[in-house]
Amino acid sequence: MHWLSWYVFCQINTLSLGKVVLEKLLRSVECKKIYLLIRPKSEIFESLRLQHEDFMAYVDEKIIGVEGDISEPNVIFNKDKLAEIIENVEVIINNAASIDFDLRLDQAIQINYMGPRRLGYIDEKIYNYPGDPDEIVNKLLSLSEHEILSQQKELIKPWVNTYTFTKNLSERSLQKHRGDMPLLILRPAIIISAYEQPQPGWIDSLAAAGALTLFATIGALQFVPSNKNNRGDMIPVDFVSNSVLVGTAFQANRNSLQIQHCATSHQNPILWVDYVIHVLDYARKKPMENIIGNIQCKFVPEKTYYRMKYLKTTLPTKALTYISQYGGSQTFKKNVQRLNKLNDKVSQVVELLKEFTLNDWCFESKRVLEIHQQLDEADKVNWNFNPKTIDWPLMSHLMVYGIQKFMMKMDVALPHEQQNLLQKVNTRYFEDAAQFYSKTNKVKGVNLDKLIDKVMFCDRVQNQLRIQCQGNTSNSTYHSLMKEGKLILRSMSAQIDKNTIKAVFMGFHTRFKRIFDQIIVSDAELKNISNLQAQKGNAVVLIPSFKSYLDFILLIYTHIIYEIDLPFICGMAEFEDVAILSKILKRCGGFFVNYKKLDQALPKVLLEEFLSHILKDQQILGYHLERKRERSGKIIKPLPFIFEQIVDTYMRSPDDIQDIILQPVTINYDKIYEGESFPYELLGDEGNRESVFKILKSILWVSEKYGRAYIKYCKPISLKEKVNEYIKQKGIDPRLLLNRQLGPVPVEVQNQVAILKSNFADTMSMELAYTLTDNLVVMSTQIVASVIISKRQGGITEDELVSKTLWLYEEIQLRGGVTCQSSKPNKQSIKNSLTYLKSFIDTKKDVFSPSVKANKDYKNILMLAYYRNGLIQLFLNEAYISASLLAFGESTVDSQGVPLNRLWDQTEFLTNILRDEFVVRNQINDFESFMEVLRFMEKRGYIQITGDAQPHIKVIREGKQALKFFRTFISPFVESYWVTLSYFRQMRPATPILQQDIEKRIQWLAETLHDEGFLMYYESCSLESIGNSVQHYSNMGVLKRIGEPFSLNNQKPEIYFQMSENKVEQNTLKEIYERLTFFKPQLTLITGIINFEDDVKRILTKAPIEHTFKL
């Protein structure tokens, strides 16, 4: 759409349509100037604010404010401004009408009749009634106020209200006085919230359908006078706005009057009853705040409505009013007054709308379709006003969403993005129980005995049994081996028993509604899972993150609610250790792999075939790639034993399984359920380790709130496509990998194929881990915890916390992070987060800081770090650069800056040291990617790149705090890797120490150094990061490893580490140590490196016996 740089005069009201027209003009039309009676201050202009850095300057350039009043004889007060408008304006848009249907007649005339005439505005096909419109108006205006009020109904006949009466007079007057001016009169139906633009659901007033929707969804309106077959002619506000602007452009060069309807009753009608059903269905899933009654609304005849209104509303309200006059508290009396006001408002809305609900209206809409067809394909999307494109269930949901978000300021997500599982069956208790019970009835059971028989009698298992019969030395018979195999299979397999599911998950359903505010999922993502599984030959494998033992339960619960086949979920041996619990979970699809048995041929084959049969039967399989919980808050490296079997199953059975769809899933929590046990595990305190039994048992009685859980199903990955890409990349004969007959294959080729399969499984498992990291959802508690722990010294005030939280939220959004909040944090949402984090935070006079208990107990620091670490993937590259840059010292980075080559050298070193600590895609790996991050930081205003020949990097004063914040993400890990080297430097060469012992000794040293002030971050004492650092230095070769790592054939590995006697390797260690010390400038200021090493020796000589060794 091109408006040829026109000058436009907009006389619009301050309600939805006027603002949408203005926003669309600013965003999509190249008009030169807009003369306007109002200035934009609404959320509707949020997208424009994001597009233009200086939004008000842009607005000032485009918009000229005009002082005026359409109810006055001279609309424009300033004569010079009026002359300017007459000289320049080529297009006039008038929307300044009153939509009060029963406004007093003389007032309605002033606004709806006189307003357009005073602007010289004209429009479409006119309904002519007896009498000249000017004469009728003059006669009416000569009546007194009393005469108008007493005769109003007679005066406006046959019109039902003053709005439609005065609008008809206005149209007839414009037809009479138009002259040769091109004129478009657009008649919209009942205008509702936006469908797409400027934001889905946007609304800023509650008139007509908006008020009806609000009252119905809070339980205040339960009866509507209507025939259930009557159409409700409603149209989204952006369709009306687009129709106004496009219709004006088409009419501009035609010397005619054109009437154009913008309505849905002709082309895409919805019945009032269907609209209300959709609205209430959504409101039950995502309820309004301050609900006052049952969410139900029935359409009844008019007489029935008034009878039910009296019995259900008027009579009870009168009784309460009478009681309040003679007793009751002040609060009771105020509530009765509020109830009376609410009932009056509800009655007014019903009376205003009943002409539309009691009658079946149909407005012909050929014109809009004719114009729409003349647009090119791009404009049909950008300027959509075709009523046929409206999805009414979605539009109805958007109406409720818009009222919640934009009118009631609730923190809600778009209807098609998120659903709250807890509201999917959210009715009164017994109805809720019945609905959930009906869903469990639809669970498709899987019989364990039949599954065991299928596995035991498959060719591969039978061949293995024959091999063992022929080669065994214990005289085992075939029947005894069959019996043994069934017992093994029964211990490691599962079934889906409908009766157990009903009993167990009814309890979980009730409990989840008590401990969680919301369990958020996406309808579209779950429907996609169902569709993928329904495709013949496809198997689906869920790959969930592993934050909590509740992950297992939540996945099954989600599938029950959405009536998707329940997954068989591979759990860890910890579940199997609890006898009763393991039996219950096994009957719900959980099976537990005991890796200790997999070094034997028969159990290994049985597990592989069990997995194979699940996939071939198109059952959904679930598998925790990480194998242990993320106790530090970040995705950890996968251990792909089970995944290798999944890959092998596909490669061995390409004819039986056309494809395996890998479905990564992240499960995210406001408050982690068993989180308080994580610090004990990270510090090696096994006595306080949380058990699965304790976790699930406590659900039965816990009353504490845990906020929201957010289950995000990522984009599915086709294993078939990935295998084909790998075959092409490696140039392999596909028949080798995909079990095609090639005749005899030499042993060396078989070994090569086995290595290729293993490498592919490793690569794919890392790709899945990266995908999980990419799709972590940032919860509000993580943002708040990150801010508080960054201010651990001195704390942070409430106002500063709010400010920093908003800043961090915007930074996360800027980097493409997915947040659980659909709107910016506010004081209430931050207060909620503080409630979930209260166990880890001290609050004194509105100053918040990490809670440190007596005796230097810093475990709460580890929990706040857990929440912070969930953001690392978004800021990791900036953290590398920030830590490297600030290590040069504030005086250097503030004044002359750091040479670019030196900064790259330090950043490259730090990145290489810590790279394997984080499962994060696209870390800095070369100078080009380093410069890309630098340029982004410069654009954000954190740094300045100066000089062309010899570039230097300087820190901008306003950006320094941001860099210090980014540094906090990796500084604890720098200290872990550094203290590990500090320990190695004191080890006697060629003295082997058991891995577990060396890690515990380093941890003890770290805690002691932290207590003495040499380490700033208590998180650096974590066994997880210390263990990772030991492995990293071993892989670098500066530390010698003796013994084989964990594998199926080596399940109790004894790994020893020792310092090399080689001088070159010792010098390498010293160089790494000194370079890492560069990132601890406060250390050299305190003691110097040499003196510090003496301090380490001193500390180690005082170590408890279990932490000592010969120096």
C-alpha cells in the first residue's frame, strides 16, 4: 500500500479503533504528515518504540497535534492551524464518534451527526427515511432536555438506539452535502480485540462484546437473552483499521460515495452461543483474577432472562443490601455496595446488546472482498481484512487474553503459545475428578507378559540363548535360560497399566494443583507429537532434560491430559532401589536400567530387543540423555549408552522402522522441588543426599508453593535425515550402516562400522544436548537470583533489584532467550520470585542478599548459583570477553584501553580452558567469532573499539556494570580450574592418587581458601566443576591418568592421577597456572603468586588426615 506521501487529518477517538488506525499509519504508510487531536501513549505503540530508538522524536516528526473538540461548532480552535490543514490535507479520517448506544439524543447528535458534517466527511449506500436530515436535527435540538428524555424512544423510531439513529442522520447529511468530494463510509460490526496487529488480542476499552466477555468470564453474567441460533456480528479491530485505510486509498480518486461494511455475519458468521462457549472454555483453563461466581453462561428467551435475573441476582442482592443496613462489618457493607454496582453494570451491558443478541443480523460484505482480491499477495497479509480468514475459536481466546493482558495487566501468554495443564480440567472438585478420570480411561494399556513373550521369542534373543546353551559350563538348559531371561527382562522392563495410572495420577493431579501455580505447555507442540506418532512407520523418542525426579512424572501427566500415548521412560537405578515405588512406576511405563548387568551378553541383548520392540510397535520412548540430574543448573555432557542402542535399533531395522523422531524436551521450574539437597551433593555430603523415595513421598503432604513448571517441546529431529547426512559426509556405503546384505564382511570392516556408529551416536547425543541448552526456558526466579547473587557483597535494595531485573529481562529478550513471562517483570512478579527463593535469601530493611548461615555455611550460595547458571548459555561469549577485559585492570580499560590482539589472546586462552565445562553451541572458536561478539557489545554500548591501525578496546563508563555482571557467570569456574592447578603445583611427581580422593582434597582446599579470602566465589568449591577441571587437565596431558574410564565392561573403574615427571609438561602446567592467575588480579594485589603458593603449602600441612599427602 502506497499513500504517495499524502497529508492526512485524523479525528479519532481514544478507544481501540482510533489507536489502531494511527499505529498502522505510522508503521505501514508513507504519509508525509498526520494532523491529530491526540498523542500516542498506549501499549499499542510498543512495536514502534522497538523499531525507533528515539520514538518520541519520530512521532514529533510525523504528527502535528491539533487542539479541538468535535462537539463544538468550530472543531479546530486555532485559525492558523485550520488554514494549514485546509491548505495541505488530502485525506480525512473521522472516527470521533460516541459508541454509547443510549447517549442522550441531543448529545449523540452533537457528536455523531454534527461531527462528520463539521469535517466535511461523507460515506456509502444510504437508507433514506422520510424527512430532511438537517430539518430533523434542527427540530430535535430545539427541544428541551426534559422533552428529549421523555420522548426519546418515540423520536428515534424505527432505530433501536440513539447511536444508530444519529449515524443514519449523519450518513444522509453527508450524502446531501458531499459535493464532488470522494467519500467512503465504513460501517463496522461490533468491534473486538485485535486478531494480529499491532499485537494479538490488543484492546484498551470494554464496550459491547468486551464488557459481555469480561462479565461472563468472571462469573458475573450467567444468562443472556438470545436465540441460540442468532449470529454475533463481530470484527477484530485491526480488520476495521486495515479496511478503513485500504478502502480510503481505493476511493481517493473516485468522485463518488461508497458504503463499505466491515463485518463477518455474511462471509464468516459465528453464533453468539458458539462465541461464548469458546470464551468460557478458555477462561476455565486460564481464569481471570477475582472470579465472583461459576464460569457459565446460558442463552435463554427474553422472559426467562428477566425471571432468572430476578431470582438469581436481584433478590439475593436485595437481601444482602437489607442485611447490610442493620448489621455486618464495614468490609461487608462495602462489598454489598460493589455487588450492587456490578449488577447494575451487567444489566446495562445486557440491555445495550439485547437488540443484537435477540435478533439475527446479517450485513452484506461484498465490497471488502472485492477490494481484498485486488491487493497483491504481500498486501493481503500485511493489510488483511478478509473476514473469511478469522479462526473464531482462536479469536474468542484472544478476546479473553487481551482483556487479561491489556486491561487487567495479568501476566499471561498468548493462547496458541502456552496452556496451563492444571486448568485443562479446572472445575469444581468432583467435576474435576470425573474429567481427569475420563482422561485416564483413554490411556492405551500395554500388557507386560505379552511384551516379554514377544521379546523372548524374537530371533536375536533365541540365537543368544542357543549360543549360551552350547557354550555354557554350568549345564544350563534352554528352559532354565528362558526362565532366567524372563526374570531379567521383567526386572528391566515396564508396562502401562490403566488401573495403576488412574489411582496414582489422580493423586498427582490433586497434589500438582496445590504445589504448582501453573504447568505450562504448548498446544501446538503437543499436537505435533500426536501427529508424528500417528504417521505409519515412525517411532518417537522423548529426550527430556533432567532437572528433577519430578520430570518423569510430569511427562506422563502431560500425556494423560492431552490424551497422547504414554511414554515408556528409561529411569535410573535410584528408582529401582525403592521396592514399592519401583513397582508402581513400572506399571506406569517406567523401566530402570542397571548398567552393572549390561557387561553380560544376555541382559544386554534383552535390553536392546526390549527397546527395539517398543520402537517397532510405535510406542513412545523417553530417555534422560544426561543420566544424572543437573545439580549445578546447566545441561551436562551426555552419557549416550541408551542412545547408542536407539541408533543401533534404527540401523538394524530400516525396513521395520522408517524413521525415529527425536523429540528434545526441556522441563523448567520456578523452584526446583528437591533443590535444597543439591548443595550437599555438590559438596560430597552423601548423608544429606536426597532420595527418590523422599521426593515422591513428600509430595503427598507438602503445602509449599513451587510456582510454575514450563514444559517446552523443542523442534523434532529426524534420525533418518541425520543418518543420511552422516553417510553423505563420511562417504560411506549406506548398506554397511543400514544392515543391507553385502555378503561376508571382513572383521576389520565390521570394526570400522562399529566405530562409525559409535561416533555418530556421540555426535548426535551432543547435538541433542545443544538443542536442550538452546531451548531452556528462563524462569523469573533465575533472573532475580542472578541479580541478587551478583550483589553478594553488600546486598541490593528493592528499587535496584526491580531496575536490574528489568534490565536483565530485556537483555535476555534481545539475545533470543525464551522466558516464562509474556510481559516485563514488575514488582509483583519479583515479589513472587523472592517468595520461592526465600530459603536462600536474607532480607533486612528492603535489602536482599544471599543467606549465609552460621559457621560459614554457604550452601545457599550454591542454590542461587544453580538458578543463575540456567542463563549462562545466553551470555557465555560476552562473559569470556568481559572476564578477559576486566582482568587488565579498571585503570587500563578506562583510559588507554586494551590492545585488540592482547584481548584476543587472553579470551582465546580462557575459552579453550573452559569450553568443555559448558554444553553451549557456538562458543567463540576463532578471531572472526570473537570480533562478532565484540561488535555486538559495542553496539550495546558496553565497550568502544578505537583506532584502525592498532585497535584498542575501552570500557564505556555506563557499560562497566554490565561487564562486571557478565563476568560473574564464569568467574566461579575460573576459580575452580585455578584452585585445581594450585593443588597440582604442590603434588609430588609420580605419586598416584585415586580420582575421588584428589577431587575431595581439592574441594577442601577450595573451601579453606574461600574462608581465608583467596577465593571470591563459594561456587568454585563445587565437586562437579572441580571434577570437570581434573578431567580437562588430564585430557590436556598435564596430568597423567592411570586406569580406564567407566564403560559397560568397566563399571567400577579405579582411576588414579599423578603429576608428570617430564619437565616440559611441568612447565606447561606452570604456564597455564600463571595465565589463569591473570584472571585473579585481586590475588596478586594481596600476596603475589610466590607468597600465595607458600600459603597453599601452609594450608595443606594443616589439612585433616584424609586430605593430606606428601609434599
